Amino acid sequence: MTVTSERLHNQLCQDLGAHVPIFGFTHSLDATIAISKAGGVGIWGATRSTPDEIEAGVTRMAAELGDLPYGLDLVIPPNMPERDNRPEIEAAIPDEHRQFVAGLRAKYGVPDDGEPGMRSRFVRSEDMARAQVDVVMDSQIKVLALGIGSPEWVIGPAKERGKTLVSLVGQPKHAERAIQAGADILVAQGTDAGAHTGPIGTFSLVPQIVDIGAANGIPVVAAGGVATGRHIAGALALGAVGVWVGTAWLFCAEEHLAPETQAKLLAAGSADAVISRADSGKTLRQIRTSWTDEWAAAEAPEPLKMPYQDILVGDLLGQIDRHRVKPLMHSPVGQSVAYFDEPTTVAEVMAHLVDDAEAALGRLDAIT
Ligand SMILES: Cc1cc2nc3c(=O)[nH]c(=O)nc-3n(C[C@H](O)[C@H](O)[C@H](O)COP(=O)(O)O)c2cc1C
């Protein structure tokens, strides 16, 4: 069911063809499609997908969504290796780190099935990013979001093809850089957010980025901790023209999260969404589990940089999920985890966000 709201419908909605100014980020294609069908803008996180998978996903979105707005997100950090050369990466991993990971495998009985996980099925490299971007350039994708990095070799060709460029930023200096590179929309993502996140809280960050955006004629959307309509009303009051939501979809049937992991999220409060570099080498907010505790212990080594940490732990992480090794199963999640205590659906989340935002804005009208 599509949600509509005269109150929330604004220029951003008009520009993108959305009913409400709510972007929904998810790694699930089913959830992405459901978000766009519900009136928002579904953004498919495809950075861990191969070019062939991206092609298939984009074809499916085009077939199911037609003219509805939707997009795709890639993460292209600077200084990645040029080629996907796993032996080269493995040769640089210190013994201490290998032994620590082998110790975790033994302690928790994680079977080694010889298969990689999502983070180790390919090495994040410049070659791979270029192959992924090539598929996007040739596709009908209208919105391309960049989670980390704003390389000119992506932005130039994307703009030539009329794509809308969205850059996620966590600090004012990132916003300046993204605008210089050619971003059309900025997502100001505060530390409250799930997954890779910076040090500045959403409330502190959004007005700073809004000011930078305003000076350059670039609209800003707020991310990090948005889970209710009160947050949407707050984001609008801070000067944002919309919101970008990630954590909320993890509770939806369309996300297909493992039930063991979802149960941990349903039981969690905001303080259980902790930051660790253990998954990727970059600061990643996730549910606190034995995994984060083990890596935070005094005897644990410092996680390596991306992509070395990806390769160090990637196979193990895949095997933990495939063999359902419960104490170590986890997911990125933001501090808004506290707002969800039962499984839901994308349509329900969207309806609730919009109804609640209208109510919150109504209360503000009554005050002023
Ligand atoms: C499970 C999960 C995975 C994420 N993966 C990515 C990613 O691959 N690329 C990206 O740009 N952002 C990613 N994010 C961050 C979202 O784009 C978004 O900024 C964030 O979830 C917003 O804050 P919230 O989690 O409080 O709603 C992820 C978030 C979650 C919860």
C-alpha cells in the first residue's frame, strides 16, 4: 500500500517522484522494492554484490518499479588495492591476527566449510568498483548513492547520464568535498546510525551540513536514529528536507534477517548498538554480541584496515551465519534499535513513520 501525505510532500518528492521524503537503505532487494512501492525511495545497498548480481537486481527493480523512484548504493573508499588479489592481501596479515581468529573459531565451534562470506567473496578493489559502476552507468538507475568516497571518475559519467548523485557524509569536511565532486543531495549521517558511522551525533551534525548545503544550493537529508515521525519532524526542524532510514527495515519481513539475529535486535536498547572495527576495519555500529566483546577484550589485537580485516574475518563471518553459531551472529544496527520490539513489514513501518510525523507536526502547530 502506498502512503501519501500532503503535509510531507515537498520539492524533493517532486524532483524524485516520491510520495514522501523518506529514503530507505537496505541490502535486501525485496525490502528496497517494498519501500519504493510504499511511497518512499528504496535504495539497494549493492556494494558487496558482483557486477552480474547488480545487473540482475537492477533489471528486477526496473521491471517491478517502472517509473517509481529507486536507487543503488556503492561504497568506494579511497586507497583501495587496484586488483582483486586475495593471496597478496593474505600475505600481509600478521600471524597474531590469524591466530586470534583461529582461536575464536575453535572456542565457538564454527565449522570451516571452505566457503567465503559476504565480506570475503571478493576483495574490495578499484577494478571491482569500476566493474560495478559500469553496470550502473548502463542501467536505468536514476539515483546513485555513495556511502563512502566521492570519486570523480564515478560522478562525472553519472551526471552526464542524468543520474542523481547522493553522498553520505558524517563530517562538514566530507560535505565540502562531496559538493566539490558534484553531489546533488547530501545525506548527513550522524553517529547514531547503523553500520559505518562517524563520531558526530545526528543532532549536532545535521544543521552544520544544512548550512553548507544551503550555501551551495544542495538539499540535505538527515540520517542516523530516525525511527519515528517525531524524528522526521525534528529533522525538518533542523533544516533537512527529508530522512534516510536504515535500521528500521531490519525488523521487516522483506529484509529476511536470520531469526536468531533479529531476536537479538528486538531485545536490544540503544546502548546495545556498539561501535567495533572488527567486521570491516572501519568503525561499524552493530549489535553487541560475543563477537564485539571478544574483539574489545584486552588480549585481542587491533583490527586491521579495510580490506585486510574483510579478508581476515570474512570467511568466518559467513560461516557463523550459515551454521547459525548463535553467540557470534550479529548485524549492523543503529541506536534506533530501541524503538522496535516486534517483527513488522515495510508497509507498516512507512505508514507509522508518516502518520506519526503528521501527528508530531500537528502538535508543533498547536504550540506555535
Ligand atoms: C544493516 C545496515 C547496513 C548498512 N550498509 C550500508 C552500506 O553498505 N552502504 C551505505 O552507504 N550505508 C550503509 N548503511 C547505513 C545506511 O545507509 C544509513 O545511513 C543508516 O542506516 C541510517 O541510520 P539508521 O541506521 O539509524 O536508520 C547500513 C545500515 C545498516 C543498518
